[in-house]
Amino acid sequence: MATLLYRLGRGAFRRRRWVTLAWAAVLLGVVFGAMNAGEAADDSDSMPGIESQHAFDLINERFPGAEAEGAGARIVLVAPDGRQVTASEYRAAIDTLVAEVADGPQVAAVSDPLDASTVSEDGSTAYATVTYEVTEDNVTDAGRADLTAAVEQARTSGLTVEAGGGAVAGEPPAGIGEFLGIGVAAVVLLITFGSLAAAGLPLITAVVGVALTLASIVALGSALGMSTATGDLAMMIGIAVGVDYALLVVSRYREERAKGHDAREAAGLAVGTAGSAVVFAGLTVVIALAGLSVIGVPSLTKMGLAAAGAVVVAVLITLTLVPALCGFWPDALLARRVRKARSAPPARRVRFRFRFRRGPGRGAARRAGEAGAWSVRWARFVQRRPVPVLLGSAVLLGALAVPALDLRLGMPGDEAKPTSTTERRAYDALADGFGPGFNGPLTVVVDARQADDPRSAVAAVSDRLAATAGVVSVAPPRFNAAKDTAVIQAVPATAPTSERTEELVHTIRAERHATESATGATFEVTGTTALNIDVARKMTDALIPYLLVVVGLAFLLLLVVFRSVLVPLKAALGFLLSVGASFGALVTIFQNGHGAGLLGVEETGPVMSTMPLMLVGIVFGLAMDYQVFLVSRMREAVVHGERPAEAVVTGFRHSGRVVTAAAVIMTSVFAGFMTGGETLLKMVGFGLAIAVLFDAFVVRMAFVPAVLVLLGERAWWLPRRLDRLLPRVDVEGEALGRRSPAPALAAVPDADRQDTVRA
């Protein structure tokens, strides 16, 4: 593989204009296709294989024209202290509010709270239900604005008026995520390389890759059922890996130039060696993201495949466009001091060589450690004290993972939004006026087709629900036109995200067999609350199979890359430590509330149901990136004859700074999503950012080198029979060393070598 990629890199460098024009043509073609593509499909929230989804489908089947997941809103009215909303002085304001909302765009019906008797027992609170003709995703900004204007007008009457529900919530407040990530990436790259051209090249290629991916999603949206929302994860991952992969190749290009190779040869060697690491690192990310399809959730499958496509594009661009752009600025990619050294007169070069030859002992050691001096010093420290470093990193991550034992999954709703939003205030007002369970009623769908007397059967189910401990009220059943199916609303005594509410749902389902046997009717429990409970269980059940599939495939891939059994095992163990610590941090802040105020989180609750799978999938792929980047250089040193302990230092000398820069960039990209106002966005951004920090700086920088030092030669052990069976991919570029040996060091000024490697 190294030889093939070497030829690809040299060819892209030599034909840089054609390669650049080809990528430009592809990008323009995809953008043109996106501009002329049909309307994107709506994202499907379908969750096959769970009871709640089956009940929703049954409602849509038996109640045609009444979508179970249609858009709706609630307008909550609260009278001043000591007053009642039913007072005559508020009648005109309520009538005006109902009339104005009913005349709004896309509104199908509005219930009058006084006529519908949706008033609390003490008369202090009432609510009006707004039903829309379209689903939540299709409610227009004009429709939301009309509702907001009517609410504002009603507040002038002295009533407290708030609005909640799916139709009210528009796009979450925009943060500065992408801009923050790109800005931090630019600063880190500039510090790392000391060259504007070298810092700008990874950013340019990453932006090209993300633009191509997003345009492809739009162009294929109608054909493959993907909407633009599918591209959110693809954009986040595309920026992160696009910068990281280009960073690795550009860094290796500068290193090869420091060894005295000309620009084209350096580009070929960079793609042949670092490019091999990029290919296998990208494959691990693709495996992790594409593996989300085994869960069986359509929305997660689309997101995972779209993000995997972004990674494939990033790899292709890194292998072709990056060396091509290196050809346009072969010397500009080098640090300024290096360029000056190259342009210095020969006499000055002689003086530099003479000065460096003085003090061969200390000077040579100092020059050897110039590249990433801090990382070399750290590697030496780990080399001397591997046991304390190993135990310290394992104990630290293990202690941080302890809170994860109390992990609760769910889907936070309006109760998790800031109190500055009308949705949160409406939620609180309904909870105060009607009880905490009113915001999350259970919908019970009764199928009485097989019952002798459908009405009696439905009544029996309703009576059994009312007698269940934890149910405070049951609404009268609503029958379909055929009178063989009914929908019953049951209000729990506890909040939607409460553990007692989850226990209530399980109790109702566990006790229904006797009711169904007695009446001949069957029933299922659904509604937003039950749906969130079922989704959480589905995600929990899918986590172990997903881990087995992803880790198993990645193990085989790393087995081929490193030709070692223990190195992939160590990589998997380190990943589990970092993910466990990340789960513990999420539970500590977002579930238990410790330090939540520092992140602007006003309300704690269960962790988002899909968060564990997303965290495992994304972080596993990225963790294997760092594993390949760092350990492949160690493996390369071992192949070239270094002792295992010294190979650890060599790997840090050449890749420690690159991995650090890549981790800082990726953390910044993820942390940028915490600047949005939504708690869910904060949770996603924090979880991914902290997981990258743990994995890059604790696992890869401490745990991994300590284990390798302790294992010594055993780290690279591979059974002979397995060695014969595994294909040889030559990630280390051993064939390139025989094919294209480095020129004599005297061909390159020492100052050039020193400054290039240092950058």
C-alpha cells in the first residue's frame, strides 16, 4: 500500500493543476446537482421494533386524517395571584386570542379553554389546544410568528400567557460552533507549523470536503430520503477529520523536506507513509459510523452513513488534493526560519555546520529532542516510570467513570430548556396548575375489533387504568368512525422524565394480560413519554451488540495494520476507559447537576437516549485515529531497528505534537456546539469534547506508551501462523525506505533540518 500511495502522491504533485481542476469540477457538479435537486424528504423519527411506534402506526391507520405525530401547541393562561382565568374581565381577551390564532396560517382548529373546560381546579390556570394541518417540521416561521403575536397581545390583559408544544419550538438558538472550531484550528495550525500556507492548506481542504459532502446530501436527499438535517453530524465530523488528516500529511511532508528530499519526493513519501495511516484511520471511523446502521433506527442509520461518507471524502482529498496543493507552494509550507536558512549564503551554512559539530554529546542529544521537545521529555518520563503512569491514568479514568453506573437515559423536553423560553414557562405553568404528569400523558390505544362488545371492552380498559396506582386521571375514550378502536389519555402523577413514570408504564404493560383476556380487546401504551422510555430501552439494548460489531471489526483492521495481537487489545481497553470516563462526566453534570451552572444548564435530567451510541461510535473512530497516528510511528521505528522503549520516544518525537494539535482542533470543533442555547446541543458538544480530551491526552499520551514500555518486545508479538495469513500492507513505508533512501544529511543545512522538524 505504501508504494501505491507513494506513486499517487508523486503523481498528484506532478499533475497538480489537473488534480485541482478535477476536484473543482466535481465540487461544481455536485453543487449544481444540489441546486436542481428535488425537495428534501422529512427526517423520519420512526423507531421500528418498539411498542410505542406500533401504537402510533395503529392510530394513523384507524383514525385516517388525524396524524398521531401531527403538530400541536398549547397556549397556557395564568391569572394573577388570587384571581381566576374564568373571571368576566378576561373573557374578551381569551376570545380575541382564540380568534386570532384560529385565523393563522396552517392552523386547523383551536379549542376555547373556557368552553372546553380545560381549567385547573382552583381556576388559576387554563390552556387552549392548537392543532395544525401540517407536521411539526413543516410549520412555517410565519405560522410561529402569528402565534407569538397573538400571545403577546393577550398579555396586555394582565394574564400570564405562554406557549409550548412541538409547533412552537423553531430552530434552536445558533451558536458559533463551526466558526469557533475553524478559528481555533487556524490558530493551532499556525502555532504548530509557523507558516500561513501550511496552516491554511488543511483548512482549505477540510472546507472543500465538507462542502462536497453537504452538497451531495442535498443532491441525493430526495432519492435517498435524507434531509439537510442529516448533514449536521457529517459537517461536524468532516471538519474535524479533514483538518486532522491534512495536518498529518503536511507535517510528514515538512519532515521529509527536512531530511533533504526535494518537494515532489517529499510529497510522495508523505502520502506513502502518513497517507497509509490516514487510510486505516479513516477506515476505523467509517466502520464506527456505518456501524450505527445495525441499531435499526432509520434516522441514526442515515446520520451515520452520511458522516461516514464525509470521512471517505476527507481521506480521498488528503491523498490527492493535499499533495497537489503542496506542489503550488512547495517552500511556502515550510517555517519562515527554514526558508531563510535555505536562502542563506553557502558560507553561512558552513558556519552553522561547524557550530553544530561542537559538543557532539550534548548538542546531538539536544538536536534529537528539538522536534516536539515537550513530547520527548514526557515520553522519557513515561519510559522511566511506566508503572506509576499506567496506574495513575487507569485510576483517574476509572474514578471519573463511577457516576456512569447511575446513568439514566431519556429524551429531555421543554423542562430542560432555559427559563427564558416561553416553552419552558408554559411547561412549568401547566405542572403547577394541573400536576407534574400533565405534561406527559400516556396514550393508550385500545383495539376492540375482536371483542364481543367494543364499548364495554374499552370501558373496562379505562376503569383498569384509572385504578392503577400512579394514574391521577383518565380522559373519556375517543372512538374512531368504525367504533372498534379507541384512544384513552391517562395522566401520571409524576413528571415525564421521572423514574416513577417509567415504572408506571412498565406496570400497565405487565398487568394488561388479565384485562385483555377478560375483554377480548388488546391495548398498547404510547405517547411522547412512553415513546421516550421505549427508545431509551432500545438504545440500551443495542449498545452491547454495537460495541461488539464495531470493536471486533476495528480489532481485525488494527491487527493487520500493526501486526500485533496485544496492540489492538490495548487500544480497545484504552477506548473503554475514556468512554466510561466521558459517561461519568455526562452523568455528573447533566444528570446529577454538579457544575451544570458553569455550562449554562438550568435543568438536569436523564441523558439523551441516543447519546451513548453516538458517543461510542464517533469517539471510537476518532480514538483509533490517534492510535494509528501515534503507534504507527512507533511501529515504523521498531521495523527500522529501534528498541521498543526507544521506539516509543521516536513515536512521540514525530507524532506527539501532531496528535496534540489534532486533539485540540477536534475538541474545539465539538465544544463549539456547546455555545448553542439547547441543552441537548450542550450535552452532545460536551460529551464529544470531553471524550476526545480523555482519549487523546490521558489514554494515548499516558496509558498507551506506558503499556508499550512495559510490554517491550512482547507488544509486537504475533503468532507465526497468523503472521502468514494476514496480508502485508506496509503502513510503515518499509518498501519506500529501500526504494528511496534519504539523501545525505549534509545536503540539507542543519538549521533547515532543525527548524523544520521543530515546526
